Amino acid sequence: HGDVFRAPALLPLFASLVGTGWQLVVLTASVILFAVLGPLHGEVHEERGEVLHAVIVCYSLSSIVAGYMSGKFFKMYYPTTAAARRNEKTAMWQMVMALTVLLLPTVTVLILSFLNFVSLVYGTINAIPFLVIVKLFLIWVFISVPLCVVGTMLGRHASGDTSKGPLEHFPCRVNAIPRPIPEDVPWYGKPAGLIPLAGLLSFGSIFIELYYVLTSLWNYKFYHVYGFLLGVYSILAIVVGMTSIIVVYFCLNAENYLWQWTAFGSGASTSGYVFLYGVYYYFFKTQMHGFLQTSFYFGYMTLIAVNLGLLCGTLGHGAAHSFVKAIFQNVKVD
């Protein structure tokens, strides 16, 4: 119990991943609800680009969620780090803020820049005009970034007073010296054996709906059953949470207290199966060929997989965090 609430390795990176993940959870729910309410404001498949506009608006406004959750998470676990025990002055706060602001946009821009370059070389209509790129950059600089910074400040100051130490947030104290983790454990006590199984179960809950989503993306068919998509999204959230809790429980049983990255990986592994399904779909369900079509297909599938990995990883970690906190609140510590 003295090591369970120790800060995860690479705390600034983990905090920014969790913050970005919660932003994607809110973003996805908002866009699906916007599509479900189509009868009130006009069906989203009637006007080209309406879903894309909704994604851009919701992403910009939900940046405050990313900042708040990453700041709150870092504030919660920083007192358990060695640097905090030594009262060292660190620039970790600034690092968390910078990673939260830059991490996902950097990956997205790199992939889309490559695809835009390919479009320009081939002279297709898919090339993004320069003026549109400038507008997107201004939206990011003047709306998304300030909201993310404000959110980080709110998370940093809204999560209480650090004078009480880690006990303010956790039911158990954290030992100064970490205990060794046993190595002679069965396969079901090792994260490497459990994480792929957790992802497979989560993928099993969405793969039928995934076929229809990919068909609407790549085979010129309209997707309009957004109410059903909302239901599948809810099922995915529940299954990811349950599987991550089971994985963390097995790891804790094997006296492995490094559960944070394990919980995140259990959810995020779903995206690996989604990408593999995308590879199968490309070869057996489409007639695409050539460098242009292949690069566009796998570029966008990589983007989908990265975002889904962050989203599911965050859901898995959130469920496991609540579970671990609950069981250690009720355990008797001698």
C-alpha cells in the first residue's frame, strides 16, 4: 500500500496524455451529440464539411478541459516524486503545460502536412488552401492555446493545498523508498500478457460499428445512425473501464504497484486492433491502389488510431484510478 499512489514514470508526459485524452472524450461526445441533434439544426450529412466544422469548434473550446485535467493530475502526484521530497525547484509545470498544448497538434500537423504535400504533387482537389491553414493556425493560437493555459492554471490551483502532502488526495501515505517488484510471477500477473487481451475485448465491442464508419469514410456511403453510434461509444467506455480495472487488479495481486501506465496501455491497446482492422479493410474491402490513395488511407487511419488510443487509454486510467482509490480507502493498514 505504501507504493500504490507513487507518481508514474515520466509524470509530465503522463499528465499531458491524460489531459489530452479527457479533451478527446469531451470532443467525441460533443460531436456525436451535435450529429444526434441533427433534426433540430439540419442533418449533418446534408451539408459538406459540417461535422468537420463541429470538430474544429469543439476541439478549440474543449482545450480548457485538457489543461485542467493535466494540471490537476500533475498537482495530485507531484508531492510523491523524489524532486518534491528534496524541495527542488523544477520546470515541470511549464513542461506539462507545453506538452499538453503541443503534443496532439504536432502529431496531427505532421501527418496532414505530409498528406497535403502529396496532394499538391499529384494536383488533387484534396490539397488544403494556404488561407485555410492560416485560419486554423490563428484559431489554435488565439483560442485553443490560451484556453489550455487557463485550464492548467485552474487545475493547478483548484486541486487544494499541498501543505497536507499526498495524503490530501490519497487514502495511503507513499513511502520514501520504493520497494522491489517480484519478478517470478505468472503471465497473468505481467502487464505485457494482459494489455493485448484487454485491447482485444474492447475492440470486440466496436468492430461491427467500425465497419460502417470506415465504409462511410472510404466507400462513398452516408453515415446517419448517430444515435446508435452514441450507444456504441457508451459501451466502449464501459468495456474499456472494466477491462482496465481487471488488468490493474491482477497486477496489484502480483505486487506490481506500477499500475498507471498499465491502465493507460490497457485502454490504448484498442487502437492497435483498430489499425490492424484498417489494414484488413484496405486490402479486402476497398479497391484502392497507388501511392496517393495508400498514403491518404493510412495517414488518416494513423490519425484515427492515435486519437482513439489517447481516448481509450484515458478512460481506462480514469476507471482504474477510481477503483484503486476505492479499494485502498476500505483496506485496513497496520
